[in-house]
Amino acid sequence: MAVTETDVRRPTSADLDGPVAAVRAFNRLYTNVIGLLRGSYLGTPYSLTEARLLFELGQRDRTEVTALRQRLDIDAGYLSRILSRFEADQLISRSRSGTDARRQIITLEPAGRELQQRLDGRAAEQIGGLLASLSEDAQRRLVSSVREITQVLADTPAPRAYLLREPRPGDFGWVVQRQAAGYAAEYGWDGTYEALVARIVADYVDHRDPAREAAWIAEVDGERVGSILCVRKSDTVAKLRLLYVDPAARGLGIGSKLVEECMRFARAAGYTEMTLWTNSVLAEARRIYERAGFTLVDEEPHHSYGVDLVGQNWSRQL
């Protein structure tokens, strides 16, 4: 049947301006960045598909052809032609399974394993060079985005590992923005809360005593998700301030770990007591404080940040 002009689907505005266009633009950019348009891969006479097959074969001593085809979702005829080329180049050897003669086993020969390792090393050098050309912040953003893409496409659960670190330039701006946006979304607090957080952060940065005051940023897979400050209230009393954990990262124990680290530092700095002020509506934070041994000292209603709240003072001995 002849294909007429009306049979050909024309791109819609959604294709051109929406998610489809964004993903296609990324594909074009990335294939160009890593040199996939040059025909051969990493200075060898082999294509990306052939290099990918070598990588898979290099991950184990013996590989069944059926498993290899299923793992890479590759056409059986195309795979057979590539394996024939590898065999002719003395990169692999083929044999029959001892338990099922219908199953073919592929083994990398020494030349094939040397080529696979050489390709692997060149690929690592290539990506290492790409990362080295970027700033530290850009590297973190790129790696975080790549991991996010991998999780979405592979349908894998969110990473559960996290770390606590000292703040770096830009982190305190994130603390202000994230707390303001987070509490506005969750509790309807207005811009006066953002102003309060900004003053707390500015006072910490301008007047911090490194021996007796500290701050921590929590990261999950390279992404900032939480923060806390330990500041001086008096010679013997430390104050816990600005505990925050992003909703997407709650349930991992990050809040408790931040509070624990804050208390550990306070003890080492010579404080004998720690206090904090919070609001009763922040139920998850209050549970963290209770588990950490804080007790409610007093509470009082107030109208702040555009809403009615109940402020609470908590304390514990160190």
C-alpha cells in the first residue's frame, strides 16, 4: 500500500515544546558529548553496541547467549553477527552447555579480556575528564541528575544512604530557601518566617565561634536534604536551631542523626545543657526531640508567620 502524505504523523506542539522534545534534546547532546557519532567507539574499530557486549562478557567467566540477549534486549540475528565478528577477531570462544546442548556459552579469550579492560579504562578516563572540566557544584548537580534518571528509568527505590557534612558556600542560602519554601507548602507560613531564618543564618555566619558553634548539612546521594545549627546561648547552655529534613527524605533517620550530632558537638564543646524552641504543629520534629531525651519546659500561643501557633521551649541535660 502506498503511503500518502496524510498517513505520515506530523509532530505536534507538545512533541516540539514538551517532555518529548526535552528528552530528545538530551539524547542528542549526550551522544555528541561522549562521541557516539564518530562511528567507532573510544578509538577502536568497534561500535558502542559491540563495546557494550564486551563489557557484559567481561563481568563473568562464562555467559550464556540467551541470557546475554535478554539482558541487553538485542535482536538475535544482530547478536549472532557481532559474536561471529568477535570470534573471527579471536576475542571470544564458543561452546555448548554441558547440561543443555541447545545453549551456547561465550567465553572471553585473553585478547578479548584485554580489549574489554582497555575500553573500560578509556571510558572511565573520558567521563573523569568530563567531570574535571566542571565546577564542584556542577559535578554534584550532574551526578545527582544522572542518578535520578537511572532511578526513574530502572524503577529502583530511592537511595537510603545519607551523610552529614560541614556547610560549603551556597549551603546557607539553601537553608533559608528550603525552610521558607518547605514550611510555606506544609503549614502556610508567610515570608516573615523566611526573614527570621535569614537573620538566624546571617548571625551565625557573621559571629560564629568555631570552638563552640557548628552547623551540618545532610545529603542523600549528593543532594541536600537537611540541616541543623548548634549555637551558643550561654557559657553552659547550647541552643539547637533550624532542624529541617526535606519531606522526600523523611523516614531515613536523618533528623535524629542531625540532633544526635548536634548534642555530641555540644558536649565536646563543654556545654552542660541544650535548649531549643519549636512550634507544636511540627509534630515530627517534636517526636525526634522526645526520643533524643528533650523535655517540654513551657509553651505559649502566639501569632507568627501569618498563622496562629503554639510556641514551645524544650531542654535536656548533656
